[in-house]
Amino acid sequence: MNKLAVITGGSRGLGKSSALALADKGIDVIFTYHNNAHAAQDVIDEIKQKGQKAFALQLDTRDFGAIPEFVSQVEGLLTNEFARSDFDYLLNNAGTGLHASLEDTTYDELEDMLAIHVKGPFFLTQSLLPQLKDGGHILNVSSGLARFSLPGSGAYAMAKGAVEVMTRYMAKEFASRQIRVNTLAPGAIATDFRDGNVRDNPQINQMVSSITALGRVGEADDIGNAVAMLLSEGSGWITGQRIEASGGMFL
């Protein structure tokens, strides 16, 4: 039986690269998308071309009321498509950014950051725990911005800081089931995140490259490969840790 991963935000960016990298390792995937069903289908097609099974489910992780129905859909796929009752890996990846000074950040903007990056993964993980296999692995996505500070990223970074604390507590509390829980913290990656600033703005691209030890911005595949590495049997003795994949930003 193949390993099976559940990924939030798998239709684009880092989630898509992670899904494809896992498929390359022989892992089947159930992933969520926010509203772009066409992009989700493209990812399904790419994964099937790699010889793996893939299914996409619509979910806004900020909509807590939608989580029970989502869990029911996952259970249905497990039974009907995979002939099993559990899955092996959970990647809490879905998210969006915010560029605003602390002075200008509104209540609703901060609430949105906390909802999508903290509350959503918290309650989704809580709800999926009965289906997560004993000895499985949860990987929560944070950001390099939880370690270093760049003006305009405060609310986003605060939420990601909470993700890192949440990870440690999950690792401690879920250890009785031998479930490992870690944080992956990407640096600046050339995707459409924040309107593609790192990818499309030459000045930002050069700035990031200049303060990164490996001398370039990150690519989505850098993170997908890191996810595949962490969700592997070789990482079985790693839990409660924050692993930064930034090419050495601000060392």
C-alpha cells in the first residue's frame, strides 16, 4: 500500500511543488484548493502522469464550519478510493500573505492572518487526528520571517510564530501515538505569493540574493524537495523541530 499525504493549498506554489515531489517518491495525495478548480485538475493530471493517485477537495481553511464536511469527504476517499481508514502525512501549507506596517494593520487583517495560518491548521489537525495513522507525520509551514524581521510583515510573521509554538506542543502531545510534528520555514521563494514580488521584481530578487548565503532566491521545487525529505522514513527521529529552508538568509 502506498503512503498517502493530505495537503492544504496544493493547487499552486509550494503546495503544488510539495504534492509533485511526494508523488515522485511514490506517495499518493489528497489536496485542497481554495477556488481554482482548473489549477487543481492540472495538479491531479501531473500526479497521475507520475503513476500516483490524486484527489482535490475545495476548502477554505478559514471556514471552520466547513471542516466537518471536509473530514467526511476525506473519510469517503479513504474508504472508496484507497481501501483504507487512515493516511500517513498531513502538510498544513495553505496560506496567504499581508504586506502592511503594524501601524496600518487593521483588526480584520490580523484576524485573517491568524485564521488562515493558526486557527485553520489547529482545528483541521484536531479534526483529522482520528484518521492520521499512528507513527504518521504532521508538517506545519512557517516562514523565515518568524526568525528575521522585515518591515511590513509583522502580522504575517506573528501568525507564523504561533505556528512554530503550536508545532512544539503538537509534537509533545501527539507523541504517545508516535506522531512526529515539525515546522518547515521557507525563505523568500519565487512564486506568485504576495503578487509574485520575489519572482517578478528585479530589485527584490537582487536584494534577497544579496543577503542569502547561497546567492539566489528560492524556487518552489526547493521547498517541495524539502517537504519530501522531511516526510520520509529517514526523518523518523526528528520531531518538534523548526527546519528553515531559506538558502541561508540573514545568517
